[in-house]
Amino acid sequence: MPTPSPADQYWELTTSTITHGGETLHHLRATRAIPEQGVAAGTLGGWVSPQAQLSDGAWVADSAKVLGSVVVTRHALVCGRAEVRDKAQVSGPVIISDDAVVSDSVTIDADKGATVSGRAHMSDHATLFEQAQISGRATISDDALLSGQSMVSEQAHVGDSAQLTGHARVMGAAQVNGNARVHNCLVTGAAQVTDAALVSDSAQILGSAIVSGRAQVGGSARIFGNATVDGTAKINGSARIFDHAHVEGDAHICDYAQVGASAHISGAAFIAGNAHISGHSVIRGRAHISDSAVIINHANITLPQHILTVAPLGPAHASATLFRTADGHCLVIGSWHGTVDQLAEYGMNPEELQGLTTIAAARIKAWSP
């Protein structure tokens, strides 16, 4: 180990040794007080390899171990039963504690105080900056990068070349892989964000949802249940995608729109407003759905003219949605749904009944080849 100058020297390796990981480690002892660590002269610390570099007020405490060609510097603290090994570099007011392991060629360079705790494990070429925190049984590997005030906890995993920035939080058994970027938002449960997907703002990916491809999820959108979003789809605003819904292609869902059940949205479909899509609906092509449209059952919508919304109707100011299905059409008014021929069941006044029937019949006829 390079020997610090006498003015900088504040520790020594005693003759007391243990063998760990195939290396002989020496008990560390402070030769003078280290105020920033609360260490008095003569205090015994953890166990350190002669090949390791310890400088600039850094300290190894308790039964922590530093082995290999590790560099620990600039007031960093390794304590508890933590291990830092191989060629890892730890710099800044970082705290590595509990049973955490930092290995391989990991870089932690955090001027604002990052922490690695619990049974967390950082490995490969992973990087930790600023005030990022890793805890629980979380694993960070490959070329993953965490910065800002991002947090990874519980049994979550961040790997490949994924990046967490801002106030990103990855929790539960969630995974962020590939070249995915997560900024400020929450990914939890068994959710996955992978490939080149971007999740930002106040968005939340929950449950067993998967966001992949080059999909973008932002605003205060929520993806949950077993929903999947991929391709170059964009989900933003306060949109909700849930159940077994699948959104792909260049589809764009925004505002307060909701897509659930087993609905499949693809192509360049655009869904906005307070639209609700459910059932086994298939929305694709250049479909445009907005306002308070309600799409259920086996809708088959590929063009803007495959849907018609009429409102308000009756004293309840209800909204009627007519749309094409795989075998004809469906009309939805409030909690009622049926065909135009069954419209009289709804009980609207004769004038509105006649007007809606005429408009709907004309639109249905326009769908014919």
C-alpha cells in the first residue's frame, strides 16, 4: 500500500490478522483522532488488506472488511459487517454499512453522501453518484448508474446500462434493465422497465406491469396489473393502463384516459380525454378516441370514423358511444349497452331517440365496404 506522508498518516495496520476471501487482512488502528468519523486516537477499526488504499479521512470500522486493490478516500466510511473488495473505488462522504457488499470495479463517487446498506450488493462496473441510496437486498450490477437522490431497496434489481436519476425509486422485486432510464418516478412490485424505455416525471409502474422497447411513460401516468407497454408508445398525462391491457406501436394515450381488461392498442392510435377502453377491444391504425367515450366488449376500431360520441343526452346529460366491433357495432350509454335496434330499451325521450338512431344508422352504413 502507498504510504501516506507523515502529516497525512492517521492509521496503521497492526500485526493482528485474519484470513478472508483468500487474503490476509490486518486490524486497522487510528494513530490520531479522526474528528469527522468520531474516532479517537488508538481506536481499533475493521480489517484491511495491505494492497488497499485508505486516505483523506476515510475509515473502516467495526468488523467491516476492505480487501483487494480497493480505494477508499475522502471521508468515506465502511462499517458494520460490510465488505468492499476487488478494484472498487469509494470516494466522498459515503457510508457502506450493515452486510452490504461492494465488489468488482464499482465506482462510488458521492460528494453529497450516498449510502449502501442492508444486504445490498453492487458489482461489475456499476456506478453510484451524489445522494443515491441502496438498501435491503437490492442488487446493482453491470454498467448501471444511480445518481441524484435515487433509491433502490428491498429485492429490486438494476442492471445492464440502466440509469436512475433524480428522485427515482425502484422497490419490491422490480427490475430495471437494458438501457432503460428512470427519472423521478416509482417502479415497484414485480414491475419491469427494460430495453430503451423511459419512465419519468411522477409516473408509476406497479404490480407486474412491463414497460419495454422505446416506450415513454411520463406525467402522472400509472401502469399496473399485468399491463404491458412497448414499441414507441407514449403514455402521459394522468392516463391509466391496467389489467392485461397491451399498448404498442406508436400509440399515444394521455389526459385521463383509461385502458384496461384485455384491450390491445397499437398502430398510431390516439386515446385522450376521459375515454375508457376495456373488454377485448382492439384499437389500432389511425383510430382517434377522446372525450368521454366508453369502449367495451370486442371493439374493432382502426379509423376515426369507427367511433361516434354524442352528448349530452337526457336529464342525466349522459354520453352515448357508438363503435365498430368485430361482428357489427355496439352502443354504450352510461351502464347500458346494446345495438341501435335495442336503443328503445334505454328509455330516452322520442326526439332524442329518433335523432340518435338516425345519426348512428348513418355512421354504421358508412363503415360498409
